[in-house]
Amino acid sequence: MATTAVEGVVAAGRVPTWVIPAALVTQDPSEGSWSIDLDVLLHETTVKIDCHYDYGDVTVTRTPSTRSRQRACQIVAQTINVGETIDVTIAAVFDQQEDMSDVVNEAYSAMPQGADVYIAQAFGWDSSVEPTTATVIDLFPGTVQTRTKNQPTTPEEDLKFTAVVSASAYFEDVALDGGSV
């Protein structure tokens, strides 16, 4: 039997990422609707941050919370998932000597410690193209637990900070609809 390799999508320029102030999302996606308003991504207070970080600077960790269950009729115990912990860690450039409103500090200013935010990513969407109702995103609502300035380890590296967002949910493959914020 012959096999044909499937062409992939190169990651370069294809992982736009936004930090959305939680107040803009009036309702989380729900079963059956899995959508939010496109205007949320286009809003002036939403910050597109993928030009502020390098590959490897964003990690998502989903750790299940489990318990063991073994009914009297079962020979083998089962592990039951009862929840999970979701952390989104983002390292991005900043410059303490510039105004917080300057472009270099957009990501830093969008994630102050204690802020409620949504992190959105559109895998495969061209980062240079404004999102449309054809764009599909993954969405993480959460709270910025920490924001720390990183200590440089080499003279030529960019100054960066790291923010850890403790997410309360993970909404996968969310559509963007034409509603308004």
C-alpha cells in the first residue's frame, strides 16, 4: 500500500496570540456554541503579543487532578479525572526604561499581576492578517498569578519578563462570530 505524506503548516508567523481583558468577554463559550465575538480580538484594549516573544517562550501545562475508584464489581481500579490545573506561562520582551504605553511594553502592560485575562491563540492563522469570522482560536480564561522580570544569562539576549496565568478553563476550537463588544 502506498502512503502519501501530509503537508504540514509551518509555525513561523502562524501562531498569533492575544491577551484579552476579561471584561470584554461577557460570556464564556458554552457547549454547542463554542464562539465569542470577533470584536473581542479587534478591540483597542486587546493586545496581540506574538511579536513580543520567541519560540519556546509560551508554554501551556494541563495537569489532571485524579482519584482512584474501584467498585465492588471491578477487579482493576480506575483512575478518574476530577479536574485539572492549567497554567499558561509567557516570557516576552519589555524595557523598564520606556513608558509602559510604548510598543516594547505592550505585553508587559497587558499582564499585570492579579489581572483577569483571556489568552487566545489561532494556530495556523497568518499573524500578519487581521482575524475574521473564518479564524478559529483556543481560549484560556485566567488570572495573572505572577509577573517577574527575568535575569539575563548572556550579554546579547533581550530583556524579558515572565507572566504565569492560572487558567480556569480551556476552550478548544472556538469560532469568532460577528457580534459586537
